[in-house]
Amino acid sequence: MSLSIAKIAVLSASLLALTAASSAPVAPGNRKAYCRGEVSAMYGTKPIYVTTGKLLRGKGGTTHVDGTVDKGNEGIKKFSCRYDARGRFIDVMALTSDGE
């Protein structure tokens, strides 16, 4: 069975949405650390290379944590970890283009 890259991307996005929707809330004091773990997995690096800023409040009770990850030769990448109004992790949104 052969899957195209587009199908794999759709399946991955669906799995991420399902995981985020069913995940337990993350306590406000743990959201920065949780974010570092998610970012390090996403970028294939260690959490020590991830720097996070303050937990910021958005509209409707949502929160987010902005930060950077040092990818060595690939440079510094900016991101935002997003949480819904219940404190459940939504996703990591890349804020730096990879040139693709």
C-alpha cells in the first residue's frame, strides 16, 4: 500500500486534531514545559534548545506561549503553542518559514 505525501499530511493533521480534542487540560503552570516538549518533538531536537516566553491570554480564554527553537545550521525558528479555553493543547504553529 502506497500513500502519497499529501495523504500522509492529511492523516497526520487528522490525528493531531483528534489527539488535541481528546487531550486533558494542561495546568497553566505546566503549559510552558509542555510546549517545550511538543516543540522539541516537532523539530527533532532536545527541550534544552527550546526557549519559551510568557503564557499569554487570547480572546475567549485561549492561551498561547511564543518562543524559539535553535535548529543549529538551520537557524532559529519561531513558534507559538496554542491552548484552548479549557487549557487543552491545540498545536504548535510555526511562525518562521522553512522556505518551502
